[in-house]
Amino acid sequence: MLLREKIRNIAIVAHVDHGKTTLVDFMLRQTGVYRANETMVDRALDSNDLEREKGITILAKNTAINYRGVKINIVDTPGHADFGGEVERGLRLVDGVLLLVDAAEGPLPQTRFVLGKALALGLPAVVVVNKVDRQDARPAEVLDAIYALFIDMGANEHQIEFPVIYAVARAGRASLRLSDFDDLPVGQAAAPGAVPHKDEVPGSRARTLDPLLDSILETIPPPKVAQTTHEKLQMLVANLDYDDYVGRLAIGRLSSGSVEAGQTVAICRADGSTPRGKVVKIFAFEGLKRVEIAEAGPGEIISVAGIEDISIGDTIADPEHPIPLERIHVDEPTMSMIFKVNDGPFAGKEGKYVTSRNLKERLHREAFRNVSIRVFDTDSPDSFRVIGRGELQLAVIIETMRREGYELTASNPVPLTKEVNGELHEPMELMVCDVPQTAVGVVTERMGPRKGRMVEMAQIGSSRVRLNFRIPARGLVGFRNEFLTITRGEGIMSSQFDGYEPWQGKIPKRSNGAIVSDRIGDTVAYGLFDL
């Protein structure tokens, strides 16, 4: 059993595409996770096909490395606010966060979203300014923006005294000083005019990620002792997985006590019941693999096999003292869609699961594994109402189901409204976009009909401008493709939930019509002309 002092639990938080999965790759490589003859995988933690294809993290995942006799458990969290349920669960497993920020783009909305969650839980942070080799890197300004963000998010005096590491994750290099990257090509030099020390080879100081790993050991505390009246077993289930050989796996961190294979435990459920179960096997994380262990002590992140009927938020506890831990709370959902059996003219052509029973089972399985999704029956036995955090989250579910062979039709996303003092309110989003100066006018113009209003505008160098809009959630539906067209693919946009406001009025759906084909066949030009 590992001693509490020999464990560090840390979550990596960053905006989409700031390099956190790449950084974890090099942590795994440099700490000897791969054998000499083993093939090294790029973006090892982006494990499912959709993540690799889109280049984004969707699911929170665990890995572990050993450095100087200390086991560092790493949780890779998604950078997008739509996957807030994954973020909430990941942060409940850890004692600190590694905040990764791009040296050119600076902190973006999703950085703010995940960091706000971490600071609210009182977690300390290590800040990494990544990609300091970029042509347009501006590390000093970005660091100022990070300090401003911490103050804005209400960080306490301990949280704001964070160590700062500069890094080039794709080269596996990190340092406490910018001048250590003085071997970078002219124009990409992170510290212009940096002079190497006497008799020193340029760039020799920042060769590995050791400065970053040392900072983690110094800044992130070992797992805290749970504030309970006893030292009995308590473990909050933060994630679920499935193994073909041992069945359902409950993943979580031991808050107090210890657990061993074969032990009888109590499961504290949401309804107050405490049924018994038996732990068949215990797994710990070692690199990218699960390793079976006989017992685990407080502070360790483990997977427990053998308890089939368990859900996220339940507490695995001592049967004599079944005291539950606080359940996981997730941001309120803002969007809903109707998922329906495919009854169109092309029904049964693509998928192998086409019935309402198949669809219902799959959606309930999704809701079981994903705390931020809820599924409701409707008046029709063939359709189901699914509510979630945003349009991207629902789109990912549809695409995942399509790849699994499910056939379905989906309605347009509809915002979830609520009444406040007799007045209808709708969810609002804070949309932040970085665009070339030439595109500012056209982006502002297109936001008008969608009821978006500009709240901030700032120059960020390299002839680029950052625009902040407050816009109804329904106004953003379908805007991403239009945004990429009007900025010629050079714009970056992201948004996060920003409270409720009174109903903003009618938003035009589309400026041009649509042609719907109801059969396959050849047609002639004059037949299409009047359409």
C-alpha cells in the first residue's frame, strides 16, 4: 500500500488545442512508462476515434507516472464547457491543477471555465505557459492575463502564488526561465537577446520536463485526510468504465480508510438506501495500463470491480459506518433535442440498431455514464427528449451512436427556458472570438440578427482582435460554420454558459431555403428549375 506522502493527484486543465494531451505524452515518455522496444503512441490519452479525429478531449481519463519515488496520478480533463460533467468529476479526484496556457493565445473562455471550478474547490495550481517557440508568442503579456484571470476568479492568497513554468510540450522541454530556450531559431526566440552562460551550450538548460515535475512535487500537496469522525472506508465514485472480463468498474479516490479484494462494502445511493456489495478486484493506474493490486490506501485513485449496480456520485463505504460523501453537482443543462426512430425514406439503409427499444437502451446507458445528460420519455413511444449542456455535447452523442451502428433522427436543438417572477428567461452564452482585424466588421454585423451584443473588444497583437459577445444560446446554433466562412478559416471561437436573461425575441432561422429529397433517382434540369 502506498503511503499518503508518496502520492500526488493532479488534473491538467486547458483550453482546446493548447497542448495538454501532448504534454502528458512527454511526461509518460520521460518517466520511463514505455519500454525500450515499445511503440510510442502520439496523443495517448485521446483514446477514442472521435477524439483523435477532431483533436479534442471529450472524456476525462486517468494515467499515472512515477517520478523520484512519488506516484503522480494525472487526470486529463476536457477543455470545452459542454463537457462540464466530465470536468466536475475529474476535479473531485485531485488535490491540485496544472493550468496550461498557449503563449500566443493566452487564457480563453474554457480555461476560465475549468479554472473557476478548480479554484472554487480550493485547489492550488501550477501554471505552464506552453508553445513559447511560436512565432507570435507573447509570454510576458499572457502571464499578466493569467494573474488578472486568477484575481477575477476570486483566487485566495495561496492560490495566486503559483509557480510559472515555460514549456515547449511538443519537444518535451520545460524551464523556470525563458532564457533557457535561447537555442530556438531567430524570430522564434522566446527571450530575444538572451545570452547563454559562460562555457555553456545554448539551450542546454531546458532539455526535459524535470523542472515541471519538480514543481508539481513541491506545490501540489499529498492527499488530505478526510474530515470525518472515523478512519473507515469512504470512496466517491467519480467515473464508470467497463471491462469485458470483470464487468463494471467504479473509478474514484479513497478519501479515508483502505479497501482490499474480497471485502464486503456498502453503497450509499442518492435515495438514501445502502445495499451491500463485494469488491472482486482492485486496479491502480500505471502509465496507460490498469494494474491489479491486492489493497489500496487513502489518497489513491483506483478502479473497483465486482459491484454491478452502482452509479456516478454514489459512495462506497464501510458496511458498519455507511456515511456518504457529498454527491457530484453538475452545471444545469441548457439545450434539449428530440431523438427519434428513423422513419424517413432511407430508414434501415445504414444502421443495424433501428428500433425504439435499441434507441432507448443506448440513451439510458449514456445517461448512466454521463452525469450531465438526462433522458425523458415523450408522448410518442418512438421518441425521447435528451437534455444536455450544449449543442456540441449533443452532437458528439449523435456521432458516437452513428459510429456504433444506431440509426436515428434528431430535432433542432431547443434552449431550456425558465420563468423568473412570471417572465420567460432563456440561457445566455459568453462567446469569445479571436479574429483578424479585417473580419471585425462582418462578425459584428452577423451577430446583430442573432441578438448578440458586444461587451468587450481588445487588440491582441499580430493584427488580431478579441471580441466578447453576450448572446442567447439559441443564437449560436449553426453559427460555427458561418463564422469559419466569414473569417476565411482564421477565426477562433468558443463560448460558455453565462446565466439567464429575459427572452431576447425572434431570431431568424435561415436566410435561404432548403430542398428535401424523398426518393433516390435521376432528375432533369428543368424539373429542378422551379424548385
